[in-house]
Amino acid sequence: MPSVPRVRVADSELHVERRGEGEPLLLVQGLGCHTAHWGEPFLAELERDFELILYDHRGIGRSAPLIGDVTTAGLAADALALLDVLEIERAHVFGFSMGGMVAQELALAAPERLRTLTLAGSSAGGTQSKATSGEVVQALTTAVLSGDRRRALDVGYALVVSRGFAADRSNYLAFEEVARDHPPSLGTLLKQQAAVFSHDAYGRLRSLQVPTLAVHGTDDRILEAVNGDLLASLIPGARLELLDGVGHVLYWERPERTAQLVREHAAADVG
């Protein structure tokens, strides 16, 4: 299906792409990331079984510039509006990191619109979850505020992938190529960061009635794997899949395995 350049939602316009065939799968990206950050290996695996709905959050990539602040609930409203505009009644949803927080809010607000939910490298937020360590936050913030994009990319890459994956320098090249295009503004990054820090679905997830899979890498230094365990324990019927030795951007390190987990989780849905 051809790409749809932009779709109007509320007071913004979102860049949207559609590819593949099958049941719709909405992919919700993390902080500062746009559609290309999913990586072709992961998308190529998924599009054999799903119609993929890829989009950039407001202020990110090729979407309209961000005006005002953002919250995970507000970004979830964008996702729901996008499904409405595209006339998609129900979809499988895969949310990564901040995108997983957005996906939680989407599932809580409109559970009837989700067939299944996959939360990858994400967190319920609140004081009960394990936040990113101060050391990691400081390293990332200092690199971004330096204004040196090369430094920010190098520091960020070293933290979002596992140590083993980072040790192979050839893995860096594709990541670097994607990061060069449509870099987010510092203001947008800070506003998304604030949305992540304020996200708190801990007290509400026990009411969620959507088939849910939590996937986490055991070498995740951005949001440690204990957060995936907590998500699976809170959401009724949810299960946890740990990827041994894998970092935060698990779909980048293990595209085939991550796609397989999404495929199997969707196939188990009988609703």
C-alpha cells in the first residue's frame, strides 16, 4: 500500500507510512525517534504478516513542528486519532520505550481498538518502576546539550545497544545513517523527556483487558529489565519475554526474534 505523507490529527499533522499486507500493526516509536529508526530488517520481517502503520510523533521526523508540551496520554490521543482517520477499527500495537508508555495510555483509553499489545523496553512509570539511572541520564543530557551531534550520537548509541553489539563497529554504520536524517530539536527532546518522567500508569494497568506481551533485553541500561517484569505482573494475563544479552533497542539488535515474538503474540489472539 502506498505511503501517506501526512495525516491531520487535532492541531497537528503526522507523517505516516503504510506497508505490507495483513492485519494492521501500529508501531509507536520512542523518544526522539522517527519511522526510519525501526530499521529495515525489523520492518521487512513484519510486513510479511502485517499491514504496518508507521508514523512520526508530533515534532519528530517529517511530522509538523511541536507546539506546546506533550504527555504520553496526549501522544496516545494522536495515535487514536490516526487510527480513526485511517479508518482502522482494531489494530495490533507495538510500542517501544516511550512509545510503550504511549501504547499503555492508548490501551487504557480505548481497549476495544487493540487486538494485542506488545510493550518493548518500556515501563509503567511512577515511583514503583525503576527509572533510568542518574549516571545514564547525566551522560545523555551532557552529550545532547554539548551541541556536538557526533558526540551525542556516539554516547547515545553506546547506551541504547548492548555492550556486545556495540563492540562490533560495523553495527554502528546503519544506526549512524538513520540518525543523520531529520534530527529532533533539543526543545522537542526535552519535552518528550518530561513526558517520560511524568508517565505513571502503575495504578491503572491492573484494569487493562488487552492481550499483552512485555519484551525486554537483559542488558538494557536505559530502562532495566525489571521494568518489563513489573509490566507483566501488573497487566492481567500478560507475559514477559527476556532477550538475553540484548540492550534497549532490542528490535535493532534482534529484528528476527522480535518480529517472531510479535507474530506469535498476534496469532494467539482469538478476539
